[in-house]
Amino acid sequence: MTATVAAPATATPRPAHRDPDVLRWLGAYTSSMVGDSVYYIALSWAAVQGGSAAQAGAVMSVSALPRAVLMLFGGVMADRLGPRRVVIGSDAVRCAAVLAAAALLFLTSPGLWPLAALALVFGIVDAVFMPAVGALPARVTSRDQLARVQGMRGLALRFASILGAPLGGLCVAVGGAAAAFGLAGLLIAVSVPLLMSLRVRELPADDRAAAPTPWQDLRAGLAHIRRHRVLAPLMLAVALGDLGFVSPLNVGLTLLADRRGWGAAGVGWVLAGFGVGAGAVSLLLTVRGRLPRAGLVAGVSILVGSVAIGALAFVPGLVGAVGVALLIGLLAGLSGAMCGALLQTQADPAYLGRVTAVSGLISLGLTPLSMPFTAAAIGVFGLGPVYVASAAVCALGGVVALAVPGLRRAELPR
């Protein structure tokens, strides 16, 4: 069932938005991401109903550790086995686990331990799912279409975040956590037949050759990044940019809204402004397919975006904050899309799972660890100084992108 279906070597290239394989991949990815959103709503609700607030928080955080610890080896698996096989297997396991949780909640009140076990399984599976998802587009379409695919992926993420949370909340309200888990499992299940029907490109025999052990494969992947004139500075730029960006737009925004008296609705409006800006960039990239001087655009957008991040703490009114968040979304979406497209096109396809794993570990595993420190710093120094410091760290990412000639001059394929 998971055997690779090879694309014909003589197939005529076509734009990604008209390619049936890309559209099947996009449908599978979107359905899986909406299912993820519904799953997290169901898990948080079931955990709150089954224990205290502290216990619910512990259940929600269980998946973070295995995801961070195992993600690099998840990239190795994606490259050794092929990203399509890994994504199909991951979605099948996630679907089975969520549907089992739905059945358990429907039949009995199991308490928190089964929910913690489900979160643990999701964390382990996510560690191999995320690198494989990042590596799969390069096997489905040609290099000149990968930037457009990045835009399409961004639109799918925005759609999933907009639809998934209300859908999960409605399902919980109507049928409880069991119904929401059931819906999440069915949405994830939709992705499996779509992924099975994909026609993917085979790597040349020399590129498919793997090292004798996964550990050696991992070392080879890290060496590929370290020696690459674009990937090495790109990873550093992404790390600095995310480090200065994540906390102000998460825990920092909550504290800012509380100090300004905007309330939870204010947080929602500011995040909506950010989402509109980021979605607009994804739409632009989907339509155009390519922007010239990608490395330069990434560096400049990170720099200007860092100024907007620092300014957010000094905007007194909610309307102004939404406008600044819209600008941040435009610039962060632009820099993120350019960095993601460069990562896809610059990495050797045989190493793409490992390269994506390193990028994912930075963005999803290490960067969120800065949030408690940011919250503590705001309590000591106040909002303004911490936002300015975060903006300075983010700006360093732009400086790296502009200072390294290989990255600054990097172009996306035509």
C-alpha cells in the first residue's frame, strides 16, 4: 500500500496549481492540518474536564518533548524510507490513535492517563511526520514550482487554523470530546488515500544510497548543512528571526493585551491582523510562483519586520496594534516563504528530510522555550524593553541574511 508510485520521466512539467499530484498532496495536507486543529481542541477540552488546570497543561505539553528529541531522527527516516511512505504511515497511526481515544471516551470516562498517552503518541509520530511533510513537495513537483507550493502550503495552514478551531469547538459543544476526536480521526484519515495516489519522483540510485546506520545518516545531514554556502547561514537567520518573533507574538501579546485592557478579544483581533497579512503573502506567492532575489528579500523583510515587532509594544490603541500586526504578518510571511522556498530548492533532495528536521527543530522545538523567559523578563523590565530586545534579536537574523554573500544573492529557480 505504501509502495512508491514513480512519476514518468517524460512527464511534461506543469504549474503546481494545475498539477493533479500537487492538488492531491494539498488536499491531503489541508485535511490532515484541519484534523490536527480539531484534535488539539478535543484534547484540551477532555483534559480540562478530566483534571485540574495544571494537570490539563501537563497533558497538553506531553507531546513537546518527544517531538523535539526525536525530530532529527525523523528526518533521517524520511530520507531513508522516502517521505511519502513516512507521511502515509504517520497519518495512519495518528488516525488510529485518535479514533481509539474517541471510542474510549464514548464508552467510559478514562481519566487523564489515556489522554497523556495519546499526546505522547502524537509527539512521537509528529517527530517523523513533520520532516517528511517538508521533504515531500520536492518529490511531487519540479524545483521551479517549489516556491508556488510554499504559497499553497501557507494558504492551507491559514485555512486549517481558521476552520479547525471553530469546527472543533462546535463538535465539542454538540457531541463532547469523543465526537471531536472522532471528527479529527476522520479528517486525518482522508489524507491517507490521497497520499497513496501520489506519483512521486524517484531519486537517482547514487542519491538514494544511505549510510550503514541512522546515526551516520544524521551526521551526514548535519555536515551537508554546515558546509553549504546557503543552508548554513539560512538556518542561523531562521533561528535568530524565530527567536525574536515567537515570544512577542505569543506570551508577549497576551501580556500586552492585558496591560492595555484589550482583553481576549483584543488578542484575537491582533492575531487576525497577523493572519491576514501572512495569508496575503501566501496568496501572492501562489499566484506569481516566484519572486526574484529571494535571499535579499528575506533579509530585508526580516529587518523591517523586526522594527514592526518592536513598535507593537508602543502602540496605545487596539486599531493601531491590528495595523502593526498586519504589517508584521506581511513581512514575516514574506521572509518565512522565501526562507522555506530557499530551503526546499537549495538542499540536495537526498538530504531534504534531515534539512527540514533541523529547521523544524529550531522553529517548533527550541524557539518556544524562550516564552517563559520572555514572560519573566516582561515582569522585571516591562513590555517596552523586552519587545525592543526581541526585535534586536530578530534583526540579527536579517543582518546574517544580508551579510553572507551566498545567502544574499540566492535565487529561486526559474
